[in-house]
Amino acid sequence: MSRSALAVVVATTDRSSTAAFLDLFGFVAEGPARLVVPDGAPVAVELVGADRAGRARRDFEVGPRALDLYTTDMDGVLSDAAAAGWTTSAPGTISIGPVTMRQAMVTGPDGLPVVLVESTHRRSSVLDEHPDRRCSEPHSVVWCVPDLDAEAARWEAAGWTKGMDLAFSEPAVSDYLGLPRSPVPIRMTMLSGPEVEPVRLELLEFPDDPGPDPVADEDAAGLRGLSFAVDDRAAVAAALQLDPATGRTPGGIGVGLRLGSA
């Protein structure tokens, strides 16, 4: 399995609105169905009907919670997003060990959630080579799952490398996620290739507040999943336990597989 995603998949009821939203973060069009930060993994945009409009995730619901981007100018990007009419959260500061992160969420068309991250220690991104840019390519996709351990085991079986397990209760995280109380216990882990290259997958779990199974609006517009190039589609699908009808793992993560190395 290609351990770095070929693309982040987003479904939209209005391609022009989604393109204008992602333009705020430096994404440019490479055709009507592909938006990319130069030198980074693209966002593949699928058009769906208005009857499949998406929405932001609420409370402890499982499902996609964020498309994470690093930023070198959080306040400027948030100001531009608010001026364009998008919903923005207040920035919150999180400290995990030696790493301090400032994060804020911007919610776009069909509830598409983009989280901006300023960090004292960044993982690799295009900002390493282009520090003049305001935002990175997609550095990770965050997905809330009902059982973090079981979901992580499936991705490890498919060839991904699992990072450290993190458990924390940070009021800033509860606040920008719009959770009904603060602070909330949260578990997270990261899955990636051996070089921890983008695009990474971050699994999120609310251990004290299990959400419902991921079924209700899995086909709605919004952040839909990741696509990969693989050498053996059947073996990867089996490792991830993909539902043949929906293309989703038991944790609800949408996965597209195609044969090839790129």
C-alpha cells in the first residue's frame, strides 16, 4: 500500500464555493475536480447533488473532524476567512510534552472543517522548503472513530506505521471542536508512512463519550476520506476490512484504492 495518500477526497454540492474556500489556504485548481497546494498532495473534489448537502460534525459524533493544515499566519488567515463569510473558532493553545500548538477551526461549504495549526515543532510539510507561504498542504486528516485501537490495528495491518498514543483533556481542544462541555478526555494516535510524511491519518476517540456508529450521513458532502495507490487492492481492502458497498472501514473512514505506484 502507498502509505502516503494520493489525495484527500472531498464531496461538494458546489465546486466553485469549495474552490473559493480552499483558495484562502493557497490551494489552486488543476482542473475542475482537483485542487492542490503546489508540491503537496491534492484535494480531489467530487460533485454531488444538493440533496446530499453536508454539515459540520456536532458534539461527540464519529466521522471526519478536520483537514489539518500548518500555518505561518493564523491570525491573517482567520481574518480573511471571517471576511469571506466563513465560520471561524477562536484560537486555542495546546501543550503536549515539549510541543505547543495553537489551533483554530474554519468551517467551509457543506461543513468542510479545516483546522489551522501553528506549532513549535512541525512535522514535514511544504513549509520546510517554502517558509514564505501562509499554509501547508494537507498535513493530516483527523477522523473520530468509535474504537481507536481496533481502527489503528486495521491500518497497521495494511502497512501503515502507528505513532504514539496520546491521552489528554485540554479545554482549548474541547472549545474549538465545539464540544458540549470542557474539558473532555480525548485519545489520539497518528498513522503514516515510516518517514511520517503527509498526508497522515489522525484517529480521534472520546473514551468517556462514545458516539453513534458511523452510518447516518456517510454519503453526504464534506470530507469523505483518502485515496491510495496499491499493488494488491484485494489484500489492502481485506486488511482494512473495507465494506464492499461503501468503501469504508468499520470506523467509517472512506478509502479509495487504485492499482499502481502513483
